[in-house]
Amino acid sequence: MISHKEISNKEVIQEVFSLINEYKDLNAFITLNEENSIKKAEELDNNPSDLPLAGIPIAQKDLFCTEGLRTTCGSNILNNFIPPYSATVIENLENAGCISVGKTNMDEFAMGSSNETSFFGNVKNPWGKDLVPGGSSGGAASAVAAGLVPAATGTDTGGSIRQPASLCGITGIKPTYGRVSRWGMIAFASSLDQAGPMARTAEDCAFLLNEMCSHDEKDTTSLDNDIPDFEENLNSSLKEKKIGIVKDLDLSSLNNDVVETYQNSLKEFESMGAQLIDISLPNISLSVPTYYVVAPAECSSNLSRFDGVKFGMRSEDAKDLEELYVKTRSEGFGDEVKRRILIGSYVLSAGYYDAYYKKAQQVRRLIKNDFDNAFKTIDVIMTPTTRGPAFKIGSKGDDPIQMYLEDLFTISANLAGLPAMSLPNGNIENKPIGLQIIGNFLDESTILNFAHMFQNETNWHMYTPEGIKQ
Amino acid sequence: MSWETVIGLEIHVQLSTKSKLFSGGSTEFGAESNTHVDLIDMGLPGVLPVANKEAFYKAIRFGLATGANINQTSSFDRKNYFYPDLPKGYQITQMTQPIVEKGSIKIAVDDYEKEINITRAHLEEDAGKSIHDMFEGETGVDLNRAGTPLLEIVSEPEISSAKEAVAYFKAIRQLVTFLDICDGNMAQGSMRCDVNVSIKKSDDKELGTRAELKNINSFKFIEKAINFEIDRQIRLIENGECVVQETRLYDSEKNETRSMRSKEEANDYRYFPCPDLLPVIISDKELKEIKENLPELPEEKEIRYINEIGLDESEAKIISSSKTMANMFEAASSKTDDAKLVAKWLVGDISALLNKDNIDIDESNLSAENFGILIERISDGTISGKIAKSVLEEVWETASDVDEIIQSKGLVQIQDESILEDIAKKVIESNPNQVSAYKAGKDKLFGFFVGQIMKETQGKANPKAVNEILKDLLQ
């Protein structure tokens, strides 16, 4: 990553804050951690450390609890919430030497694909101030793309790492469900949420992922499997490796440039010796509707704790308990969050549970089975990450369905619990776009290997937006 | 046509684990408000539950003791509703795969016995407490209890009277205390119950509409609440009205039940599998270990007391009916060779004192050790039974050591025949009239002489020796 032999840790951190300040209008951060960060850097300068990520400035998505540092989840309802404890991910990264410089902006409770649902205002894409950065980890993607920080954490429930990585031209990976502890991650949809790193390159992501993953007894869904060294396989040859191409995905509705970019990348992999194999995922077209039953159902329950009783905001003028709940939640939550709580409550309600929630869980199982079958014969699956490059702020405002379709290609990996990443593979009208690589269960190493080899041969990941210092 | 009552009970048993069902928070009762609460109990954003295996082990003990099926794979669901003392806005419970299913328990009512089937027993977390009387115009929330493991034991609707309901509750209480899975303390809310009551005409095949009586925590109130509810429902139907399905609250002061909420107002709990918790798997090895270490149950104890120790049936029944009584019996018996004497004292004098004070034996000042010493002193002749009674009373009041009382009050029995003979001679000399009357055939006066000697010795004379000496001297 950054080698700072010549300059002090303190100078690096000070430079980070001066950049953040200079590009304040990106609105990538909700809360900064300047004083603490500089103190930590000074400590490092006085007592040099050989920790793997010593002194690396990192931006933390504002959905991870940080002890003593405000954590809002992009919501008014947590506007004043200062957690008394830190998420395992935060602890793991800080124990490896990272300095958490601030908390990044995001869609409220990670519900959104454009960062327009944040209570703290939308984030801008450094590739165009009128463009969305994607979401929900939009602040993280924007900060890395603008070069404010070399690394950021994100979370991905239906594409929230991969989609903004694609729209901002950076690299991000969502690991296998259970690789990274969810302790201290404010839950959106517990069975889908997974944290992962966002950085410029696959190699950087591997460094970060090495430190983020851990088996955590505080999270019973955290996996007890061995965690490999993700750097080890980065340079393995792709000869004879098999790339699955999903013939059930209809690319005809996509912009020609997107399809062409995608096909060019596939050719690049072929030239490195990999083979393209047609595969079938017959139920993949059901991913979006399945997701929009399961995720809202879980969120409707997960967000019940925000009731104005114990923490977070409380409406001032409630006359009784019922009003306290109604007013606090009406004032505290934004429209998209309310919409999903409504959908979720509906699909779980007596008389509808079997038709919606139960059915969706059954379809989810079928989708997972499709992937299991496919991975018997292939090493990775490739698709475009998004249907197109970054769109204009406000352009999909009134149509939630159009917004939900943003996650068409990414959602199935969450439903199946599989690792998946996005890396820059082209530019369309001076806007970056990404390639998605989905891996087999626990096989992050192979997708990182594909991504790294691609980045050895291409320089899409080196492209930077105009007017951004690097 | 007569009315038939159909009752089902849901008993919530607080399991006596050290920590809570999903956190390391302490379950101790009576601490200052909100001091036994950790991040998980508060339902802070980002926290996750981890299931406490100990609670499963305790639930399994109950299942095994009631001959139930143990689901070696069981899972958790969320029951969603809003209330200030429910920190997460949902309760984690076992809806679809409870740990225990299909057991049964025997109850005894007056002159008959009956088997009541248990539908299921599942684990769930307790809520906190809302405190309405501490702050003027405001409600306080105490989360100490939040997350305490509960075993909810659901009976089949096979209970036919208030008396049977009480007997059932008592049988469950006896069992869970013997199994050492709950302290059975009703006053502290360790056991609470909801009662479903409906009535029907004897020859009706279908059940009547039921009312659910919430949160009753004493035997007396269960009986009263049910009897009130039966009367109310019969009156309604005989007046041509209908029973509505609703939740009713029992007011012990007014001895009445009143409506809390109707079916229409009832919450839709939107149950669904808790995505934070994987199914809990109990291995064959774990199950075997729990089986092998299952404590002796009341019926087994009763049989052992009769066959191996030689107690009367009635003594054995009384002593084995309560965990604390049986513990006392076994501990004291180990301190003496005379277990039957131990039983006699427990069933006699000690039971009388317990009844008088209306307490349980473990709440009394009498320790098993002290009691064992008392029995030992009786059997080795140090004190007489009569003196022992006064020693017991003193221990009951002050918890002092038995030997210390005997020493400090000089209660050691006089066994020395030469001392007793001297005293007897003195008594005979000073009562010539009574001596002549006795010798003339007034046998009853023998007791007078015994009494005089006891008076002289402050009751410390060995009665057997006194009898023999007097018989000799008065010949």
C-alpha cells in the first residue's frame, strides 16, 4: 500500500484531513476523528510499529459502532448516538495499525443505491458533481475514488460495496457471509449483511481483508473456517481456469457500451489462458423480488429497537407512549426506511407470511442450489456489476423499482452468501464502470486472484477523475 | 345439563442459570435497577445474541423428567411487538422448533390422580420491568430482568377445575425445584402463569371460546381467578350472551377479572426465524450426559425412603414432596445413624414450626448440620426428647449452635444413677403422705414422684433411669 518511509505518520494523517477539507463538497464524511487520529499517528512516530497496516488511514462506514465516536447510520434517529463499544471489524483493523480518520456518509440504514437517502445529504461522485456515487457505501467509494483515503470499509447487503465501487471506479469485495463478524455492525438485513474492504486495487483489498476477517464468538453466524492469507494466491496463473458466463442473464436491455466493456474484459481473461463456460442459473431472475421480501422483513424487525426509549433521538412533544413511538419513528426515519419497514411488516403479517416470506426463503434456497451446481464445473462467475455507469442525482428519485433494479446483478451473491467483488473494467463517457466476479463459498482467494491478474494487465483501476489530485 | 370447564396453563419458569439467555449479564434477583444489564440486554445497535447452552441443558432436564421428546435441533424465532421494557422491539423465543415437545406430568387432587399432557416447553427471553409508581407522571424501565431465560411450559387443555390447575402448577413447581432448574420462588416472580379458560356443555364436542388470564403468580390467585372466570362465563351464556376471545387481567384486590384487550386489538407478532442465531444442536453425547446426571425425582425418593430407610409411607411422602425438606432429611441423616428419628422430627415438630411461621425450611434458622447434631444428641442420650424440643425452639429463634445451647444452659441429661438415687430418696423422705397412699395402691402417684425428680433436676434426669430407681425405692 502506501510506503511512508520518507514522511512521518503524522504528516500523512494531516494530509488526509487537508484533502478531506478541500473536497468537503463531496460530502463523503458524516463525522471526522481528527484529534484522535493525529494523536495515534504521533504515537506511531514515537514508537514505530511493525503491525501489518501500521499508520494506514482508513475511512469507516458510519454503520460500524465506534466507541466514543458518533455513529449515525445515515439516520436522524441516531443523530446523537455515541456507542459505548466498537465493532469487531473496527477493532480488528485498529489492532492491525489502521487509523480510523472518520465515518463515511451512506444511505440511511444502508437502504439505497445512490446515497440519496442519507439524512446528512447526498454524496457526490468525484467523476462528476451531478452524479451519484452509488450506495449504500457511497461515502466510502467517493472518498477512495477522490484519493482522500487509500482504504475504506463498506457493507454489502444487496450490492452496497460493489455497486458504488463500480460507479466510482474503485475495487471492493464482499466476502462470504460469515467471514467478517457482524458484531457492532448496525443491522439492516442480518442474513445478508456482510462487511468488506474498498480500495483502489484488488491487492489492497487482500491486505485489508486479511485483517478484517476473524472468527468471532460474539457473532454465532461468524464462520469458524480457516482464514487463508489472501495475498498468497494473487499472482497464480489463470491458465485452464474456468469462468462461468450466465446465459440466463439478459444483457440486451443494457447499453451497448456496457456490454462491449464486459465482453472486452472477458477477452482479456481468455488471453490470460482462462476459459469461458456457459452456465445456467435458472432462478436468478427471481433474485430481486426475493431480496425485496427477505431484506425488508428482517429490517422491519431489526429497526424496532429505534423507539425513542433508550438511545438515539426521541420526539419532544409526545403525550403518551403510543405517540412517543409514532412521532419518534415518523421524525427519525426517512421515506425509504419507512417504505421498507412497511413492506417488511406486511410480508411477515399473519395470513401473508406463507405467501411472501416463506416463499421467498424457498426461492432463496433454489438460487443457492443453482450456484452450488454451477460451481461444480467453474472457478468464478462474471457479470457486469451494474446496468450502467453513474446516473444523475435525482434522476431516479420517484421510482423505487428503478432504483431496486440497480442491484439486479449483485443481489444473488448476497442471497446465496457467496463472495463477490467489483473492479473497474472500463470508462463510458468518462464515467467508470465495473466488472463483477462471484466466487465459490469461502473462495475469496480465487476472485482476488482473477482481479489482481486483470489489474496487472490493464490500467482501468489507475484512472482518476479530472481535477482530483493523486 | 351441566357445564364442563376446560383449562390450559402456560407456565413461565425462570431458569436458574448464572447468566442470561443471550448475554453474559447476571440473572441475580434484587440488584439495583439497571445494574445487571450489558450491551446485549439493552438491545444497543449492532449487538448480537449468543445462546446460553446452560439454559438448554436445564430445559432438557425438564423434558427428560416429563418423558418428553427432546428436539436435538431447535431454533429461535422473533416475536415482534413494541413495549418500553422490551429493548429490541422483539422477543427471541422458540416458535417453530421448541427444545421440548410432548411430555406429561402426574397430578394429585384430593382423592384422585390424573395425567396432564404437556404440549411443549420452549426457551425464550424475559422482558424487563416497567415501573409506574416511582416517578411522578413518568414510567421507569428496569432492564435487570431483560434476557433472563424462561422455559415456557404449555399444557394441553386437559385441566378440568381450578383445583386441578393448582395441583398442576404445584406439580410443575415441585419438579423444577427438584431438577434444580428454577428456585420456584413465586414471590420473586420465578414462576408466573397465564391461564386459558373456557366452558362447554358436557356433551358438546367443540371447545368454547376461551379467555386468557394473564400473569398470575400465586396458587391462591390461580384458584380464585379461575373460579371467578368460570362463573362469569356461565352467567354470560345463561343470559344468552357470548364469551369473547380476549385477554383478561386478574385483580386480586377486587377478586375479579377484567378485559385487557380483545382479539381484534391483539398484536400481530409477525413471527419469523431469528436471522442472528443458528439452530442450536444438542449432540448425543450431551444428551446422554444430562440423562445420566438427572437428579433423583420425588417419586424415586419416596420409594427409596420406604424401601431402604424404612420410613412410613406417609413420612416418606411428606419429606419427598419438597426439595428443601428432602435435602434437610438427607443432610441430617448423614450425621446420625437414626434416620427414622430424623424423619419423625421433620414430620412432627419441625413441620409444626414451619406451619406456624408459614415459611419454607430453607428460610428457617435451622441448618441441616445443626439439625443433625440435635438428632445425634438425642440418640446418644446427652439430652432427652423433651429438652431437645426446647433446644429446637431456641435454634429456631436464634440460629445458635445446638451443642453451645446444651453446654451454656447445662442441659446435659443426668445419667449417673447414684446422683439420681440421692435425689429420689430426698423426694420420698419429704413426701411421706404420698408414699403411704402409693403403697396403699394409688398407682397413679408414681407420676407425681417422677415429676418431683424432674423438677429437682430441671428436667435433665434420664427418664428411663428415674423410672427404674423409683420402682426399686418404692417397693
